[in-house]
Amino acid sequence: MDNEPEIWNGSHRDVHPTPPGYSEVAHLFVTEGAALKTWDPNAILFGPVTCCWNFLWSAGSSSDGRSTYAGIDYVPWWLNHVYWLDQIHGARTLDVFDIHAYVSPNVSTTSYTNSQLHAAAGSVYRTYWDPTYYNSGYDADWITTTEPTRGITFLIPRLKALVNAIYPGTPLSFTEWESFLVPQSEWDFATALSDADAFGLMGPEGLSFSTRWGGPSATDSTTNEPHPNYQAFKLYTSYDGAKHGFGALSVLDQSNANPDLFTSYAALDATGSTMTIMVLNKDPGNATNVAFDVTGCSPSRFTAYTLVSTNPGSITMSASTAWSATQSFAANSITLLVVSGSQPSKPASEWYLNPDDLMIPASGTGILNPRIISGTANVTLNSAVFDASQGAAACSGSLTLTNSTITPTMPATITVNPGSTPGFCHYTVTGNDGTSTQTEGGWIVVGKPAATLAVSGGNNQSGTAGTALSQPLSAELSSIPSGFTATGAEVLYTTSGGMLSNGTTSGTSVIATTNSSGSASVTLTLPSTKGTVTVTAQDQFALGGTSITFTEAAN
């Protein structure tokens, strides 16, 4: 739905000379999205199509931006506002949470030589997944004052955790990404390596859609030089020229190597009899010796498809060879190993954590509902623990198997208490389906503590059926975390009967905005029939997402 709206004042300054604000962009999206869905109910809508890391947090104008809306960052506010409007209207306009995910290294490269830029290309996509990769320049702390560990981008898990908490069931998409790190040539082997790194990590990190900015052709139209990026993409999609590609089911792939110099990714095909392992040796001067541990698989033979910097225009295929657990990979190379073999015990049911990544306020509680996505066997969850992962220390919170059995029709329940320290907490859950044990993992992004939302007026009233209650229903925010303010926060009111009004709009659900005291009020007109009316009020997720209840009577 449009493109990079937060910079319209630059890209479309003739028609939009000032920066668009929070409310303008959100309401345009919902209005135009609803109209498009009317025209084509099957349309899949992507939004907000934000351009850059900093505009995830700092978009908007001085009169319609972060300071206007209680200090809440742009994307959390946008997601929450669109979600609530979709609930009010009874139809989804946002199908896919989409941003543009350009990356930059964690150091200034202004004085870098070309060879240094090539070396830096090996690390840039750590910003997508690494919980320890501090980016002091491009992702500076000043961009947001409220996100946890904000100098560490941790882009995919962070954004998945955010959208799963605010608008559940919405997949994450990057419809533009590229590093632009080597300005002399976008299509060189360094960017081919970083492209292959990005393609590989998007699967295990759970990105749903991906579009690279600029698709390489096989050769340069002017110089006729080969584009290794084209061959790197081909390794994932048609390594043998017959449209056989990387496996569809991502499997755990970990190494003790420096990710700036070496990464690898693995997957299975649908039958479980072929494993594909993508091996990236980013070291420009040294071959890498690798010892493979393929627990859970019995490999028999493999064929290697290799792209190397000394021959960047073509993929070299090896002969089929008996599997070897130790192999060597050339400097500056991308190698796909196509491994045939068997699984000693193939899972009878595959299950998913639902969701795997989730944001929870500090000292708050979250719920995971693991569910079966294929197969018919029940799964018994055996353990759920916080653990150290990818350089991040284990958190001190707890995970409780509230309901440890997953059936084909009923999910399990895991209650998550991540503790009081903002940051990133990795966890692992194991389950057995009677045939095999499966391990799943994810991240809990721990935010600031929740604000307090309390009833400040209008509770326990009674009135004549069909009339408006004499006193407004008021909710008040307090104990507001640092970085936020009382003014301009939104509260969603929903009634079980009658009609609500915020003074501008009316309905069974309306959004009210807090004043300088943190108070937001609505008027309830009772239903025409006698009985009890329950009204809930909920604040935005950025402030904790707390809910309170009013109970009124129609006489």
C-alpha cells in the first residue's frame, strides 16, 4: 500500500511538502485498504512499507508524531491503531506487516578501502538476527527511547515479537533489502556472499516474504562480466538448472565459527530424505575446515554445488560422493551440499510454538499456544526453559507448561514470565509425539514495565434502558514508564451492549485519547433491554496493553 510514506515530503515534495504524521498515514492505509478489499476481497495488503530502521521509531510531524501520541514509537503505534480500527470495522486491512530492511555495518566505513568494504559485507546481515551485534552508527540509541536494547538491531526477531504481540497472526515481510556496501559494484562476490547469507537466514528466522532491491542478471549488459549474485540466488532456487532448490523445512544449524567469516544453513525436503546444507566461507584468504555433526539424520551420499570468487560466473558440480563428516571449503566460496540419507525417526506430527517470538512487558506475562501444523499424533511437551543462545545469556524468568498436550484440534499452553529486565530472552521447548522428539525455540523481547490503567470514574452506574448514563466512563494511566508521557495515549473501549461515544464517533467499540492527566473518557448509552452491561478499556501495547472492566446496569 504505497511506498515509504514517512518520506513523502522528500520523494513527493511537490504534492506532500511536509512530513506525513502518524494519524494521516494510518487512516489513509485503513481507508484505502478497505476500499481495495471491497473491489477485490482476495487482495493481500502489505503495510506500512516503511523505508528505514530509524523511521520505524521516529516518523511523523511535530504536530502528528511521537510527541503527540504519548511518546510511542511510530510502528508500534501504527500497528496498534490499525489493529484496533480493523477490530472496530470488523474486517482486516493489514494482511502482512511489511518494511524495507536496508542494512549497514556497525562501524563507519567512510575511510574504508575496497577490500575493507568487501570484508565488512560479511557481517552486515548480523543486524537481522544477532542479539549481541551492537550497531553504534546506523542504529544509534537516539532513534528510540523506549525499545529494549535499542542499539542492537536484532531486526527479524524484534519485529516478529512486536507484531505477534500487537496484531497476532500477521506475517513479517521485507519487500526491499540490500546492503549497498560496495558502491563500486553492486554485483560482486562480496555482495553475492552477503546475499546468500540473507537468503539463508530468512528461513530459520521466520521471515514470510522477501524481495531483494534489484534482481541480478547472469551477466552485466555493458561489460558482459558475470554477476555472482545471480549464481548465488540460483544455488537456492535451481542449483542444477532443473529448478531443484534449497529444502522447504528449516532445521537447526549452529556452528562455533565467527559469523563474520563463516555461516551455514540447513533444510530438509518434503520427503525428509534429502538435506541441503548451504556453506558460506566469507574468509577472503583462507580455506575453512568443517566437522559436521548431523544428529537426527543418517547421511549416505552428497553432491557439492560450488560458487567461488575465482570463477564467479558459474556453479561447479562435484561427482556424487560418499558422505564425509569432515570437509574443506575454499576461501570466498558458497557451497550447497545436497545430501541423501534417511531419518531414523521421522516425526509423526510437526508442531509450532504459535508464536515463536513474542514481546512482553517487563515483569509481565505472555502466552504461547503450540499447535500441530501437520500430522495427526498428539504431542506431549516435556520441557520449556530459557537458555543461552547466539551469545546472549540465559534470562532468569520462567516458562510454565500450563497445558502440556497438543492435539490436532487443541493447542497446548505455555505461560511465559520473562522477568523484570528489558532485553532479549531465548527459550527452547521440547515435545515428543510417540515417534520422535522435536525441539523448537524462539525469543521473548522484554520491554519496559507496563503502565497502570485504572478506573477513575463512571463504574457501577445504573440508568434507564435506552438512555445515556449521566457520568462518563473514565480510565486513567499512571506509573507511566520513562520515555512515555500521559498525553495522547489511546484507549480502546468495547461494550457488551448499547453504544459508546468518544464525542466524535460512536459504536460498540471506540478509541478515546488521554488528556494531560492520562485520562480517557467515553459516554455509554445503555441498550434498550434491561440487564448488565460490561465495558472493557485497554491501553496500547507500548504502554503494557492492560485491560480494565466497567460494570453498568440498564433498568
